[in-house]
Amino acid sequence: MRRSVAEAARAVLIAAEPLAKVKAARSAARDWRLGRLDHRFDMAMPDRPARPDCPELLPPNRMPKRGKGGSERGRTALIHALAHIEFAAIDLAFDAVGRFGGQFPRGFTDDWMRVGADEAMHFALLDRRLKQLGSHYGAMPAHDGLWDAAAATAHDPLARLAVVPMVLEARGLDVTPATIERFAGVGDTATTRILTRILNDEIRHVRAGTIWFESACERHGFVPETMWQDLVATYFRGVLKPPFNDSARDSAGLTRGYYAPIAVS
């Protein structure tokens, strides 16, 4: 019997080492694209993905301050933090496939397989950049807040879509342009190119989340903006506050009708 979608997604989640996880992600996405995986969801996803021994995972309030990225050390720390976000995002994408794919049409799996492949590519680019700067992924501590959001929404695909792509990834649309300017301002064109690629890809990722969220709301008779606001209030521990990259959010279908009514100024 051929591998199922769930088996391929689970293989990503249980791969601990970065290179193994990237390889498993690329293999799963390629096999799905080439029709080598059965659209079956016959395996449970693990409660938590496997993680390498490094980086050390700390609570957010124990994370060392990175500064504003003015020094090379500060910029390297910022790249490391971004690499960790992308590393966690690989698992988030494939967990969505394996955990929720059976509740949606095949197009859901198409989209989140592509997202997972993108996240693996983003991580690989940032990890390579760290090595060019004399560092590597795992050299600094990191926190696991992204997976906390996944755990809190593991029972509900609408909640997962509302919080992960439509809040957490959307926040990346807000902050990444300033980060790009910071690296461009010191002449780091290599990192600037990587972050610009990531920003463009993340617009598509947020769009995928918004499309499938709205599709599920329509199927269940929910008003998307109201349902999203209720789910964010229930499952997102932080607050939504400006500045917002309204143009990028609009491009992703995440209009102000979603977030403006509950934003904290």
C-alpha cells in the first residue's frame, strides 16, 4: 500500500534534526505533487513535534534581549530567531495537513503541502545565512510559543486557521518590512533578499488560511469576521495591536473588517 498523506505528514513531525525535517518536508510535498500519496488520514499526529537538542527552548520571559539589530551580533540573533520561527512553521503546516486534511476538500492538502515546502525552504535559507555569518541554528536559545498555539487549537480546524495563519503569520506581514529595511540599511543584501522572498510567500500563506477559514464558515453558516473575532478572543493569548500592514493583509484577503474591531491601540 502506498504512503498516505497522514503518514507523510507524521514523518515530518517526528523528524527531530533540522536537516531530517527539511528533507521529510520536501519529500512529502514532492510526493503529494506527483500523485504518490493516497488521500488518506489513517494516522494520528503527535501531540508535540520532535525537536533537536539545540536550541535550548526557554519561556518567552526568559529569552535574552536581542537589541534592535544594530550590531552584527544583534542581527545574527535576529536571523536565528526568524530561523526558529520558520522551523516551527514547518511542523505547523504539516500538522494542519495530517490533523485536519480529512475535514476539507483535497485543495486544503494542496495548499498546506505547498506552505510546508515553503517553510522548509525559508528555514534552509536562513540556516545557510547563519552559517555564512559564522553561526548556526541551535547556537542560541529560542522559545516554543508557536507550538503552544497549535496545541491550544488541536481540536478545532477553524480555531487553528484563525490563530496560526490569520494572527501569527499575519503579524509577520506587519513586522517583516521594517526588518527588511533594517538589514538593507547596513548593506546586508543577502539577508534582505531572503526576507523579501519570505514576505511574498507569507502573503500566500495567510491567503490560504483566510480562504479555507471562510470556506468552512460558509459551510457551517457562520459569519467569518464574527467567528474569527470570537475564536481569537478564546484561543489567542496576546493582543492585536498596530501597526498593521493593511496592504499586505488586503492582498491576503484578511481585510480590516476582521481585525480592526478588536485591535488594541
